[in-house]
Amino acid sequence: MLSVQRKEHLLGLLARDGRVVAKDAAHELGVSEDSIRRDLRELAAIGACVRVYGGAVPIAERPVAQRQDIATESKERVARAAVAHIRPASTIILDAGTTTLAMARMLPNDAALTVITPSPAVALAVAEYSDARIILVGGELTRHSMASGGALALEAIARLGADIFFMGVSGIDPLHGLTTGSIDDAATKRALAARSTEVFVLASEEKIGAASRFPVLGFGEIAGIIVDPEDDDPLIAQLIPA
């Protein structure tokens, strides 16, 4: 089989299964693992995937409008688990994203709660579903995430403070860490994290094992990862030790 044919097959596996295991692909195609690893290196070099230990995963860079219908039940379960971390009368930051949008619809009806968000959509959902005070971070609207970013947003964030930041990312992988698809979004997330006492990462099932181009924070810089309680992905054990 030619290299171009192998690569087409590997891309098909990425689209269908969400990852390529080099050993399994080599066995299926009757070639050496070295050949598969070389193909994956070349695919990664052109931005078609991200290499991880033992294989590769897709680049997780879908804009927010394309993520609305992905893993919706998993996001609901993660959102419900995240809301349980909210203490009465606290100040929280809800990142942009579909899981935080689900959280906004589940917030306690607590007028003493303050919600800071860079997302107009999340702010509107909070206003509709709770009595919480809302602080909307201003700045340039980043089209990738539909959230405020840029210099004006960073200046505003520097004057804020919060108890918990519920952070969304594009991918959570033991090797590549916490990543997102926009360099500006990554900078905004780091700025919000720096102004928060605790940072929890929201991890619906499609985020586990995925990776994107831009690192956000190290695992040692967060308080925890909130996963779907029904997700049995073995990678979770590497992210959250028993």
C-alpha cells in the first residue's frame, strides 16, 4: 500500500474513531509500526492531526457554532457536576463555550452570586435563568469562541477577582495538556485563571484525548478536572489519579 493510501486510511480512522492507535493501524494494514508513525508525523507536520503517545488524535479546533450539537448529554452531566462546586454568595467566572452555557442554565437562584464571563451568550443565559449579578468582560469579540479577547479584555480582567474559574478548552490530553484552537483565547484564559483562587477545567467526553495547537495551562496550575461521571475513557485515570 502506498503512503498516500495509508494516510487516507489514517485520516478516515481519525474522523470515525477520534484517534489512531499506531499498533492497531499497523496490524490492520499489514505494515510496520514505524511506517504508521512516519505517516502520522507527516500528517501532523501539515496540521492534519496531533501526535500523542501510541498514535494520534484530531486537532480540536471547531468554532463554537459547530460545537453546539456535539456530546450534548455529556456536557449536561459535566455542567451539573460543575455547578455542585459553586458556593453561596461566591464570585465565579464562566468561560465561553457550550458546557458553560449549560452551566448558566443550571445556576442556583442566588442573587448574592456574581458571574463574570467573556461570553455574551453565557451572560444572556445567566440573566435568563438566575438572579445572579453579571459582569461581562469587554473587548474584541473573538470569532473562534465568540468571547471577548484582546488588549481591552486583558486590561479589564486585570481588575477582577473570582473564587472559581470554570474553564473550557478544546482538548485535554496527558501528553499535550490543556489546549485550545486560538492563541488569543489561550491568553484570555490564562489571564482569567490568574485572577481566580481556583481553576476547574470542564471535560466532556469529546475533549478527553483531544489536542489543539495552543497550550493554555499546565495540570499543576489547576485545582481539578470535572469529567463526565459516565465517561469510561481509560485516559481519565492518567488525568485524575485515583
